Amino acid sequence: MAKKKITVSEEDIFSLLAGDTGGDVLGHQDPVRYFIDTGSLALNYICSGRFIDGGIPGARITEIFGPESSSKSLVGTNVLYGCQKLGGYAIILDTENTMNGEFAAKASHLDINRVLVYNPQTLEAAFRKIHTVVSAIRAKDKESPIVIVYDSITVSPCERELREIGLPEDYSDADFKRIVGAKEQPGERAKICSKELRKITPMLDSQNVTLLFINQIRNKIGVMFGNPDTTGGGGRALPFYATCRLATASAKRIVEKITAKVDVPIGVNINISNKKNKAFKPYVATKGLQLFFDKGINPLTGLLTILLQAKRITAKGSGNFTVNDLYLPEGTGEYKFKGSLDRNDIPMKILLDCPALIGAKSCDEVSDYLTAFSDAIQQSSAETVEENDIEAEGDD
């Protein structure tokens, strides 16, 4: 008797394999479950390819690095505000002991009574604190997002280095061995970070924890050619484990003119780019992001070039732009507007008229998002506000 031929489709085979091995089909996987708003629509896109529902990738590691005074900490506290909007737990590891609650409340709209602050003295203590605080929260709340900003990994010594403080002025080799133990080893701090990041990375997704590491730029000694810049903390492990890496640079100082010869610094204008991105594409950049010290971030700045890159608007000659048909409200004809690539922002009216430009479903959604930043938007257009190139002023 002839055997009946049984045919199995490829789809059935994949289903059987997934059930037997605990795997899943790549097409069913969402690499990032959600994003955490940064307060800047342009920066949201740089991190995630999304605008109003974008931001840094949730349950992942993001590193932001740059020279001093390039608004790294301000971006960090803005991310914590994004966490609070999601109903999550906002935590700062303030290793620099410089966090100013009043300033954070003004500049990032944070509810500072809902921010946990810790001051670990060493790298090892900082990583231990991450594990213990996550365990404590998850014992009571299994689901809400946890966002931890480590500001900054550059300044954290290792425990061996900290023990050197206990040495007497005229110490002997015996004193050093008794108090400190071993001498400094090559790549000492980098090895600690590598070891700790290996342990933390699997925990992030399972415990819904997002880590934002703030890092600083240092110059490599003896580099004659090429870029001498390197990050100051984490060695090569942090760039390896980070899903997204953001580089900042201060471009201009924002001042308010009091008289013709007297002005007051009120903010900073920065350039920002992603140097690595597994949640979107790398090397997306913009310039002209405005952050005001007392009013917060202006979410409309840095947005014009980003919308051009995303092919949501089209340049039509010098200073003239049109909204592409796909992002126009139904029944709307050609929508023209004027803009400045040097200023690199978008008038609020355009987003209210064409919400789909930033992924919003209605003008009310746009309005609700922008309300928290209305003071910064208004200050940006004040006649007394000017921007001065930092290099032109002779700053380092």
C-alpha cells in the first residue's frame, strides 16, 4: 500500500521550531518596546526614527558624551522627565555631587520629589546600587519603567583608587600594600566596567530598566594625526554595550540683552549626532538645539533639517519649503512655509496644521505635547534674545 505524501509548509516548520526551541521568528521581534521622550522632537528622531512617540530606546543602554558645558546633564534630566511622563521611576547616580534640584525642575520640568538621588563613591558601588535599587523597586512594582542616569561615569574612581586616600603623607611600600593592596593595573577601570556591563545588560530587558550613561571627552596623549578625542570612562566596553551613542557639542551661547553692552547668559545652543544606533540608523545629526536654563528645552529647534532628512518636507528654493503630500491633512492642498536652515527650527503653527509631520494624530496631541515647553518656545522668539558663537568669544 502506497504511503500518503504529507506536505508541510515552511510557515508550519517555523512554528514547530519556535515551539520546540523557545525561539521566535525575527519578523515577530520588536527590537525596542518603547522609547523615552527627550523633550526635543529632533533628538527623538535622531535616537529612534520617531518624533512625538520617540526618544532614547527603553530597556537599553544609551551613552551621551561630549566636552564640558555641552548640556549632557540637561539632556539626562530631560530624559528623566520623559520617564516621569510614562509613570516610571526616575533615578540619578550623581557621582559628581553637582545635581541641583531647583535647576533641574526649571530646566527639565522634573518633579524633584519623585526623583531618587544616590551618590556612590566608586565604580563598583555605582553598579551595585543599580542592582539593589532595581531589586527594591521590582519587589513592589513589576512593570513600571525604571530610568537610571549615571552622571558621570568619567569621575568615578575604582575602590582600589579610593583606598589611596587613606595613605599617610610619607607612606612606605608596606603602608601602600597594607592600605591599598595592589598597584594600579593597565585598563583597571575599563576592566571593571566591562565585567559589570556584562552582568547588567541581560537584566535591562527582563526588568524594564533603561540606563543613560553620561561621559566626557578626553584627549589621547601623544596623538599626532587623526582625532585625539576619546571618552573618559568605561573604556571600550560602554560603546560596545550601548544601543545608542550620542555626541554633543556646544555651538552657541544664548544670551538676553539687557543693554547694548550688557547681557545675561540664559541658555546654550548645541549640535548633536548619533555615533551608534541599533534602534535606528547611525550618523543622523542636527544643529541648533536650544536649551534654556530657566525655561527648559525648545522642542521645535533642530527640527527643520531633520524633517528634510526624513523626507517629510521639501526645499523649494532659498528659505521656501513645502509639506510632502503624505503628511498633509486629508483634503489639504499644497502647504508652503518659510524657514531658515541657519536657525533650523519649525514654527509651531506648521505642526498644528500638519500633525502627521511629527507622527501625531491630531493638533490636540501636538498642543498637549508642546504645552510643557511653551515658556522655552516663547523665550526663543523674544526680541532681546541673541546667540553668540562660543569659539568667537575665545572660549575653550
